[in-house]
Amino acid sequence: MRARRTCASRRLAIEVHQVAESLLIGLALACGVVQAAAADGASRTVSLNGDWHFLADPSGTLKLSDLANATNIRPTRVPSSWQQQFADLRDYAGVAWYWRTIELETLGPNQVALLRFGAVDYQANVYVNGQKVGTHEGGYLPFEFDVTALLRTGENQLAVRVADPGADPKEVEGIRYAEIPHGKQNWYVQTSGLWQDVALDIRPRMHLVPVHISAGADGQFKIRAEVRNVTVDLPNAEPLRVKASISDPAGKEVWSGAAELHRDQAAYELSGRVAGPALWDVGRPMLYKLQVTLPTGDAQECSFGFRTFESRGGKFYLNGHVVYLRAALDQDFYPDTIYTPPSLEYLRHEMEQAKLLGLNMLRCHIKVPDPRYLQAADESGVLVWYEIPNWDKLTEDAKRRARETLRGTVERDWNHPCIVIVSVINESWGVDLKDASQRQWLQSAYKEAKSMVPGWLVVDNSACCDNFHMATDIADFHQYDAIPDHASDFDRFVADMASRPGWLFSPFNDATVKGDEPLVLSEFGNWGLPRLPEEKPWWFARPFGADRPITLPEGVEQRFTAYQFNSLFPDFNALAEAAQWHQWRALKYEIDSIRSQSELQGYVITEFTDLNWEANGLLDMWRRPKVYAADLRKLQQDDLLVVRAERRNLTVGDKAQADVFFSHYSTQPISSARVDWEVEGTDLKGSLPVPATALGTTGTVSQIEFVAPVVPAPTRMALKARLTAGDEVISETALDFYCYPPKPAELPPPVSFHDPAGRLRRLVNEMRARNYLAPSGSETFPVLVTSAFDDTAKQALQSGGRVILLPSDKQTLAPGLEIVPRAKSTLDGNWISGFLWIRKDHDPFKQIGFETFPGFETQAATPPTVVQGLKRENFSDVLSGIFYGWIHSNVGTLVEARAGKGKLLICTFSLGTTYGSDPYATYLLDALVQYIVSGPTPTLEIPLSVP
């Protein structure tokens, strides 16, 4: 396996020559032909990456002998998947054949040839020169076969028959997709075939298998080396040894040792200590080299790091120092190559981008990554938390495969210092936790994993929603809330989680709880659409299943125009950039909320990169940073100043209050620190002393208070705060407030109310208190505020009245046009993010339109309902609305219409309960009354049926 950190054998590179070759067929098809000079006793690796023949076999009936006369044969590149290579096979699941030839010189009598595969998804039957050499099941792990006896001097024919089930068919040759580890392939794009490296190793008959080393921060280490065919080449005359040496990051040998070989012993252990080792750490990846050699000349060399990762007392410790986990979920899919990383350099660049965003960990999500991913993380100093790919149904076969996958993963990745956490399952996928026997299995799987891994922490179930933990090293949970819509819900959840609630563990009283598991919010996030490439990728036309059109990217530019967003933004990319800033405001709010809770010890943002239809990445699918990258880096630091305010909207003269917290996780001593603050554009400023804050905690500093200044019009102003120690700035932050002058003393238009369900009682009192008098009956265009679109409202419209509808429940306006609640549907925006937008330069938003995508100024008035069923051509009359994801599910939140002889404003903002107490809501409703009186000219007409 190429570039593996699990002590891949030290081998000489062999140049791969690619020439035209006719193999088992009579067609002229380009295929790589390699020659391996194989002197007796020498070790070499022949890369078999490159050109292969490929043939899909939908019937599954072809035999090896049929390939010579087959048709529809195609060239393919290895490593890759057939979904990547062939447009007509994007969704193909079933059987396929790969084959090619290689040329070899004669092997020496003391040599073996090992045919190695990095990973083949899913089942591989391997043939050499017409003879079957073996079968391997499992799509993520390496395997090899000793093919020495089947090779011959000159041309050799290799063939691999692959069988892989998928969404359709779900079963192939007795293999059920629901019962195999497949991860999230069915969410995005399936991967089938030879998706990792293929090679032929020429080795001495007595040779090493991958060597394991365990090395701690104290310099102690243990080496385990296993030798195959240990009796073959041992002479009787003298004792022979397996030798090992360790070199430091500068290349200087710092330790060596040996163990005597014995004919009846295959495994050997060596141990020792390196004094004062340079430790592998986050951002400081000090890598040592281990070399193990045999008398036959066979050798292995691998990188490793001296480091210790542990949890105790509810905190994480790396090399004895407390560490706060700032992670992002990484699906590890690629825009062109799906599962297969483009190159090691690509991965190294990706890891550096993670560090530039302030991340210290990636959670490689329900996937066993290519080994180069882990090599890049090792070299970059990025921690990795990864997970067994999920299955869908827990059967005995699923249990066996899960166990085999974990064991093989540990075997392959033992030496990587970057790996510190592994999960057994995610969100109970593939397990029914209501079933006592399956809960018991999860507990036993956790214990088995603990006995297997090299000191990694183990998570039984990365929990979400109504599932939970059974036994775990980390008490983590997932929570998705649209921000700012459900910011208060998010805060309540975070505060509850910080209390170490019982719902983190099984409600059936059968969990094993230690009580000091670190608390981690391991999934949260919001969307920010990417700028589009000039040429759209093929997967733009793929939603997450035919029943989820809301996930489809294709046609987004057409929808941008059709729904008239070109009247709000110059082009789609401008909208995308605004969406990214909206995502940033949400992320900052959520991270500040998490960091203000001292009990929480880390978080995982969903996610590192966008992924096909999913646009919640910090980078887009092409690994381009989103617009807020520099700001995010400042936010994701060991030491963080947090300023939070429950109330952002202020009337002139109100007292503003903001709580100040200091989250301290750096090893840098902080003394005589202070927080200096100012309200931008004003003379308001102050300074607060920072009390001593223990390392690994979040402390309360104090509270910033100021009086909202006089402003001539609604104004956004930034409260800026800076934490300094001496002359050094430790952390900076800012918080937007919105200041509104009081209403001018004027006589507003008369207003009547219609409220059959009693929803507007508070509003009536507040508006009457603000001089909204009842109509005298002489008004030309009387204004009616109503909570119901019923006969009374329709009669008022029919007679030429002006009606403002403030609905809070489901109502029908016309056939196909409805008011619908957002809760308990995708319209809440918690899954596929919703983007509330306003025509900020158009009445009634002119005075309060701070951004086209509003921020926290609208939080109190967040629309609980929306107008659904509006046609594209109606959107000139939509003054405010929400779209979801890729400009789907377009709905209205403020719609103007003609009805009868009158005019109608349908406003779903929550004004009935917030008018008078929230300045934004008050300004908006006052502006609505003035706007409907001044005479909107809508083109949308709602037919009336009045008795």
C-alpha cells in the first residue's frame, strides 16, 4: 500500500512503463506492462496502478475464460471506482471484471511474490494466470495473496472479479447492502472496484509483516515484529537477529536493539526508552523513524510519534497538557475521484487548510480513509477521530463484518500518532437501541474495541436525537439548529448538555457510566452556498434520492433568475457569498455558545468541506475556503474571549448588557489581563479586569453595560472587545447590536382588529397604547389587522379595505396557496438550511434592512409560518421570503396581493407576540401599516369567495 504509515516495507521504486498490449482479448487496448528485475534476495515493489481492462457483468455469469471473447470492454485507471470512471455506471451495482498483464523476470529460489490490494469494494476474487488465488470481502481494508507458485517468467495475466451491492440491487450474490459496512456512499456516490493502490511485492521468503510500535510521551516504547517463514532461510551455524533502530526527526539514530530469531517463533517484541523525546503534538508533528531488518535483507521503515492522548476528570490531555478539541466533520469525498484521494500532496494541502481555519482535529466520518490521509495528518499535526463505516441492519453477518473492519483498521493504522479516537457506530445507524440485545451488543463492541486499539479513546455511539450511549470514553451528542431562527433552542440545548444530563445515556438503566466522560458537541452547523465553477460537475444533477428534490444543486442558476433573486443580488455568486457570511454568523454564535460552557471540552463542526449536494462546509467541494476563513481562524483558538448578549435590539436609552467569558486552554500563562471594549462609532468604551482563570476552564469575566446612544435612524453598531495581557492581544471579538430611535410623535392610521381565536390580544393592547385608534367609519381605505383569512377578512377586502394578515397557524388562502407552519418539517431550516431574505431597499424594510439575509435583528420575530404555493412569476410581490439549500422550496414571509377591491399583506413574522417589546418587530409592523395605506401595487391576485 502506497505511503502507508503502518510500516510499509522499504522498497526500491520500479519505473512503470505503459505500452500498447493485447491481453486476453484480440482488441488493441492500452494497458500498462511492467518489468520487475528480481535478483535473488532483493525486495522490490511493482506498482500495478495505471491502465487495466474493465468489463461490467450485469448478469454475473461471465467466467474468466469468457473475457477473451467479450465485447464492451473499456480501459480504466486504477486506483478508481467504476462510478468515477464511467458516466453510465454511476449507479451500477453488481459484478465487474478488471484485468491486465505484467512481465516478470525469474524469481530467485528464496523470493516470494505478494499481490497486494489497498482496498477493493466490496468482494474481490483474484486470479493469476487463469488460477484463482483467493477471495477477500470488505471494501475498506488491505489484503494480499502469495502468488509465487502461479507466476512465470515473462508475461503474467492478473484478473479481479468484483461484486458490490448498492441501492439497486440491494443484494448481489448473497451479499446484502444493509449488512455490510458502506458508510455514506448511498448519501452521495457509491464506490465500487479497485479504489486504492495495487502492487506486487517481491520479497525474501522470510520477511516481515507490518510492524507495530507504541510510543508514549515519556519516551517508553514497545515494538512488535512478526516474521513469516521464519524457518526458511535460517542457517544452523550462527544465531541470527531481527534488528531495530529508531532515528529522531533530524535523522540521528537514538536507539537500536535486536532479538534473536528462533525457528519456532514468529512474533518478536523489543522495548526501550528514548530520553527526552521531541513529542508529536498538534501543529508540531515531530516524527521519528523506526527501521526493522531481517538477515535476509527484508526491511520495514515507518514513521511514528511519541505522544500520549487520554481523558481524565472530564477533560482531554495530549502529552499531559489539557487540550480543547476544535474539530470538523470530514466526509473524505473528492470532487472528481469520489473516495480516492487525488494525491498525497492534495491531502497535505487539505491538512494545512484545516490548520489555517484553526482546527486541531478532523472527524473522518463513517469511513476508513486511504492511508495517505493519515500520513498527511501525521505530517501536519492534525488529530483524527474516525469511525467504522456503518451498515443498515444488525445481523450476525453485520456484527462479524464490523468486528473484522475494526480489527483490520487497527492493524493497518496502529502506528499513526494522529489517530486518537474511534467510533463504533454513528447516531445508532444499523442498530436498534430499543432492542435490549442490540444495546448489549453495543456495550460488548465498545469493550472489544477498547481491548483492541492502541490507546485510542473509543466512542460506542456518536449520539443524536432519541439515541444515546451505552458505554463510552466520550459523552458526545449532535444538535442542529438554524441560526438565528432557533438560537435560543441551541443555547438551551448546550446549557442542558453541560449539566451532564441523564439523556446522554440509555434510559433503560443498563448503561455503564463512568461520570467523567468529556462532553463534546460532536455535530452542528449551517449551510453557506459555494461559488459555482464555470463547468458544472456531473454530480450536480444528483439529489439525495428522488424523494428529496430539496437537495438537488442542478438548475440553481435558473432558479436564481426565475425567483427573481437577480433583483436582490447581481449574480448567483454574490448570493453565495452572502450565504457564506450568514453561515459565519451562525457558526460564531454556536461556537461562542459552546465555549461559554466550561463543562464542554470540544466540538465538531459539520463540516470540513461541502459535499456534492451538501453545502455546509468550511471549504467548498473544490477545497476553496469560504469568505469568512480568516475570521474563523481567529475564533478557533486555545484562548478565546466570548461576549454574549440575550438582547441585541435596543431602543435609544435602553441599557445594553453583554456577558463576558474567557475560555483558557493554552499553556501560555495569562496574568494581569484585561478586557478593553468599545462601541464602534461612539464614545462608549470601558475596561474590565480578568480574574484568574484555571487552565482548561471557561471563566466568567464580568458584564459589559452601556446605554444605547441616540441615533437618527435604526443603526447597527458593533461592540468590540479585546483581551490583552501586557502588550499582547490574546483574543478579539465583536458583537452586533441594533439601536432604534423611539417612534416619532405622530398620529398613525386607524386600525381595527379581527381575532376569532384570540391570538392578537396582546398586540391589540400594545397598538392601542401607541395611539392606533379604531376607525371612525369615514376612512377611504380602512386597515384591518387579522389573525385569520376568513369571511370577515374577505369581506373587508371585497369592499376595498386594506388587510394585514398575521397568521400563526395553517390556513388556506386559495387553491394551492397556503399558510403552513415551519415546525416539524424541512421548512424549519435545521437540516437543509433556510435563508430568510428581505428586499432591504424596498418598503416596508427601508429603515430596518441591514442585510438582504437578516441576522440577529430578526431573531425575536422569526417567522413561525410561511406562505407556500407561490408561483415563480409571483415573486415580484414577495417582499420577504425563505429559500432552502440550492434555492428550493421558495416560500414567502411577507407577500402583497390584490383581493377583491382591496389589498392584502400576508406577514408571517412573529409580530403578534413581539410588537412593543422588540424594536425590530415594532418598526416592522408600524411600517406595514404605513405601507398598506400608501398603496402597494401588487400584481398577484388572490380570488375571493365571499358568501
